[in-house]
Amino acid sequence: MENRLLPLLAILLLSNALGYSLILHSIFTDKALKWTLPSLVKEVHRPYPTAVKEVSSYLRHHAKQNDTIYAYP
């Protein structure tokens, strides 16, 4: 297949998949439509705030040198 046809094929397949998903969503659910792909991209490309990361960030900003920290698992 020629290289210039690949973008057109990708656009057609994407529009078909999105259209099919929208039709199924409107038939089978009463919920508002959510765009999950942008949410997924946002979640994957931003650091996830874990408890360890938040505590270490707090200690980095508020603890003084030679402070003793006790941690329990």
C-alpha cells in the first residue's frame, strides 16, 4: 500500500471506531459521554501521586537537617 494512503486509512478506521462507539453508547447507556482516551493519555503522562512520594515531598520541604523521622509500615 502506498504511504500516502496510510493516513487516509487511519482516519477512516478511527472515525468508524468512534462512530460505532458513540452509537453503542447512546443505545445502551443513560450516562453522559466520557472521553476516556484523553483521560488515559493525561493519566499516563503525569506522575501518579503515591503516598511515599507525597510524604517524601513534604519532608523535603519541611524537615530540617538532622531531624529524625520514624516510619511504620
